[in-house]
Amino acid sequence: MRNGQNQTNLSRKLNLSKSLTILAMFALLLAATPQFAALPGGISGPSVGAGCNCHGAVSSDEVSVTFEGLPEEFIAGQTYLVNISFEGGPVVGGENSGGFNLAASRGTFTPLDDSVQISDDSATHTESGNDQRSWQVEWTAPSSDKVSATFTLLVNSVNGDGYATSEDQWNRVDLTVQGQNAGSGSIMDIADPAWLIIVGALLGTILSVVYVLYRKKNFGKKELMHWLTTTNHKDIGLLYLWTTILFSMIGLALSVLVRLQLVVPDNDFMTGDLFNQAVTMHGAVMVLFAISPMSFAFANYIVPLQIGARDMAFPRLNALSFWTLLLGGLVAASGFFFGGAADVGWTFYSPLTSIEYSPGSGVSLAGAGLVLLIISVTASTVNFLVTIANHRIPSMSMWDMPMYTWNILFTVILMLAVFPALLGAVLMLVGDRVFGTLFFDPSIDGTTWWLHIFWFFGHPEVYVVLLPGLGMAMEVVPTFVRKHLYGRKTIIYSLMIASVLSVLVWAHHMFITGIDPTFRKIETIGTELISVPFALIYLSLIATFYKSKPDFTKLPLVFVMGAIGIFLVGGITGVYLSSVAMDVQLRGTYFIVAHFHYTLGAVAVMTLGGIYYWYPKMFGRLLDDRLGWWHFWLTFFGINLTFIPLFGLWDMPRRIYVYQEEAGWGDQHLLATIGSLVVFVAQLIFFWNFIRSMKHGEEAGDDPWGGHTFEWATTSPPPPHNWDEKPTMLCSHDCDDCGCASGSNDGCSGCKKALNNPS
């Protein structure tokens, strides 16, 4: 009985196995059944992607396909007329002639008549188009020209005898059309001269660091670990200084790329996309990762010394700030090697930053770098505020603080006020790109929303960059003029007023955006008013020279005087832009480029003066004078040669990478390019001087300039703990105003004269 059941079960299993086999064969037969045919309803089905298996196993060269109308490179959003036709194949013997299916990875198709229809996002023939062998369809390119579109065209030639396909034939054409900026500069090509400059700048900075470390005595694992883990404010300051100098060299190399592209009309030195990447990253690197954080290099090193502190309030937070900055800069610039860097301009205007118009990783990497930068800045600002407020020596009141420390105080207050706004904007931008939010969607006026947030940060950022440079000038001038800084309290009050006004006049960057006319008038008045406190500061610096004998043989003073002259041009041209009428004409032209660079060029030259001034304090040696004079004159001459011609290009839009000879802009761009090369060579001289003097420079002693602030009261370089005994404020003269006697240590907080300036 059991054996019978076993046989029955075995028989059932065999029958089931046969059934499954038959079913599988039937499914395989279905898969081989024609699914891609010149049917009256058009060609469609799962075999479209694999070829036309309904008219034979392989394509036939006897069917000659014509596929015309697509450009070599498409323009974003442009519509193109596509012509499709074929010849050859079987002779028509019935009601059908042939069919087609055209698929594209990007863009959209639009039928022009009833012979074509859209099915599954592909263009194919209709019933009425089934009796012809040529068709037309429109293809609208995607809204971004940074991508490529892949086309697959399948045509079949039929004899019209229904579904009998034994004599039918088919063929296939594959085509890829790039956008105008698709892939340009996104893959490193060492044969490209532009890429040689980018890679050369990066390798040069790396080799420079290796060379410095190699020349350094006893540099090994122990010292390497020291620099990787140090929390001493002076070490952090030097790390900031090295990093920002190297970022400056990268930014300058990118500016040379831009100038070489524009040196002559109709130039093809760079692609449009690589040009846009160079412009964007030049601005972002120089403003956000070079000049701005360079203030923290000197602030970290000098401010604790000037106020008599042994270190920053939060040393570990200070180290975190530096490493976050370095990582942020590297992440932002890494886009060059990962599909292309950000190419939307350093202002990151919406909707250019949307995933639709910037589908690559460049904008996302730049956003990640900015987030890290803002974390670094926020941590540093809190650290400096606490240090300045709570770590001054007891005998130093706020009013007794040196002017550089005052300027850093206003700088970090501004940073703490405006950088969180940028962080919010960047996070919203990430939301739009990654999570599909609509914060900056143009359809709901998101573009204007971005402008308000960005320029609320962007305009005060100019003063964030400027104030540390002015603070350096306010230390250098009294030292080499041997007089008190004229109008010290006036300058401090002017800095207060300018700091407040700087966050209230952001919208003068938006005069042509359609903002409320009354608001525009308020912003115009505010923009004109902000020039008043800076004029007072400027005049106070000049007045300090009255009846003095300045030592113009000293390079720190020479650089500061050059910066004062450059800043005058930047300031005056900025006043013009406060006028709505002039701003409408000049906005977005090279006049703006020249004005902006004259302002920041002054900051850069002031900062160079600060480097020459405090280099002996940091390294115990002087920079070479002969190389320093070459550096100054080439820098001063190069800046003016670069940007004076650009004021004449008030009719040329900026951020265009090619122009025609008939425009008449060639001569100005030629001069500007020569000037930029001169500036670049000057900075190479400085860089060599900086490295060489660390070991071979003349020994400076503790106070080579006869400085008057506390950093000169200790050794050069200072010991790790700064002071063997904390200093105290001493009155440098007899003062009837407060009753202090010379040499007293009661702080003299009521004295009307600047006690930390020379008598």
C-alpha cells in the first residue's frame, strides 16, 4: 500500500516537472515572439532597448538609416527639428512600409503631425505614419548644458504583409550629443594647458610644504605629531598662516587661468565650463578660504600676546577651528577632480545652483566645504570673544586694548552675526538639491530669497576681510611714524558705526532685482553714509603722519602706504555704485570687477605689510629686504596694471569666457592679463622670500621695529607659555589728565592719551 502511494507521488512529481518545463519553454517562446513591430499603433515594448528582435536576430546593413537635425553640442533648452528616414529592406507589398522608435536619455519629444506619437517617453509612428518611411519630430534639449543626451533610433523596413516578418529587416543607430558644457574640465587632462596650471599649482604647494619640512632641523615623527595635535595659539596661528598662503597661491593660479582665457578675442584656451569653474573657485577660495581666515592667522598669534594672555580661552576648540577650515577648503576645491568644480559664480545664485542646472557634484562639494568653513568661523568667533573679554591682564581696560585687537573684536562680532545666515542658506540649498525642497525655487521668488540671505552675509563679509587689514595698518603706521595714532577714540567709534551699517545695506547689491523703490532709497542713503566712518578712519591714518618723520625704508610701512593708495580708488568707485542710476548701468560689468578687486587688493597689500611687520616676531628673523622691494613694486604695479583697464570695460558683461574682436575689448584685457602675471610673479618672489628667510634671514632680535605693544615685550619667537611673568600696563609719560606718573602700573584707564602707543 505504501509502495503504491510512493509511486503515485512520484508520478505526480514527474507530471509537475513536465508541466513546469513546458511552461518555461512557453515563456521562452513568448520572449522570442515579435514584440517590436511596425504595428499601426507604433513601435513599443520591452525589446526596444535590446534591438528589434521581431524582424530577425540581428540588424541589417541593407537598411540605410538617415538621422539628421541634432547638433554636435546642444544649447540648454533649445528645440531641434529631427529628420528620420531610411532606405532599403524589403519591397513594399502591402499597406505598411516601416516604423521607427526614437528614445533619448534626456530632453523631451514633441510630434509635429499625426504620423508621430509619444509613447513611453519615446517618439514612434502612429497608424497613419505606418505607411511611410520618413518622419519628423522636435526634440527639446534639457535645461542644463552640463549633461549629455544619448539617442537610440530603431527603424524597421517591412513588406506590409501583416505579421509575417520573415522578410522584414531592421537597423539601429546610437548617438550621443553633449551639452555645450558637458564634461568640460570635469576629467583631468594633463595635455590641456589650463589643467597644467591647476595641477602645477597644487603640486607646487605640496612640494613647498615638503621642502620646508625637509629643511627643518630634527623634523620627525615627534614633531609631526606635535603639529597635528598642538593647541598652542602660536602654533595654530602659524598653521592658519601657512594654509591661507597656500590657498592664496591656488586662488591666484585660478585667476591667471581666467586672464589667459580673456587675453585675446575668440580664444579657445579653456572651455566655457572650465572657465566658469575657475572664476567660481577663484572667488570662493580667495574670499572665503584665503584672505578672510588669514585674519585668524595673525589674530591667533598676536591677540593673546597683545592682551597679556597665555593662550586662547578654549585651546582645543581653536585647534578644531583650524582643521575644520583646512578640510572645508580641500572639500570645496576637490570638485575639479570629481566631475567638475562649482561653476555658478562665487555668489552661488539660484536657480543656477539647482540640481536641474548644476547636476554634477561641484556645487554640493562647495556647499559641504562652506558648512565646514562656517563651523570653523563660528567656533573661532566665540573663542576670540571670550578671550578678549575675560583674558586681558587686569590692568588693561577695553579702551587700553591695542588697535589690532580692537579691529579683531569688531571682525569676530560681524562674523558671528552674518555667517549663521550663510549657514542657513547653504543648508536650504542642500535641501533643494538633495531632498527636493523648494526654498529657492524661482516660481515662488526663491531667487530673490537667496539674494537677500546671501548679501546679508556677503556685504558685511567685505568688512570682515577689511577690518583686520586696517588693524594691521593702525599698528604699523604709529610704529614707523613714531607718533600716537591720530583720533584713536574716533576710529573706535567709527568702527562701531561702520560695523552696524554694514549689516543694514546689503540690498544695494539688489538694485536691479525689482525690490521696493522706497527700500532702494533707504539702501542708497545707508550705502553713502557708510563711507563716512571709513573716511574718518582713512583721514586719521593720514593725519598720523602730520609733522612726523616716517621711515619709508621699512617695508611694513611701504606696503601699508601702497594699500592706503589702492584703497582710495576702491572706496571712491564704490561710492558711485550707491547710486541706483549708475548701478543699473554698471551692475554685472567689469567696472564692478575692478572696484571689488581694488578694495580687496588693498586688504591683501595691508596684510602683506602685516606679514613683514610680524614675521620677526613669529620666526625671529627678518624677511630679505632686496626681495621685499621687488615684491612691493611688482605687486603695486601689477595690481594697477590689472584693474585700471577694467574700469573702461563698463560695457562688457563679466563671466563670459569668449568675446569677438569687433567688441573692442582686446587691448584692455591684454593689459589686465599682463598685470595679473606680474602680480603672480611678485607673489612667487614673496613665497620664496618667506621660506628662505625662515633659515637664512637676518636675525631680528626681540623687537627690531621698536614696537610698543605687548607682543614686542617678550622674546621673538615667544616661548610656549608667552610670559615668564605676566606684563602690566605702564604709563609711558607723565599725564596731567589722569594724574598718572611715568612708570606707574595702576592701569591709567582714565588717561586720554593712548598709553600703548609711543610718546
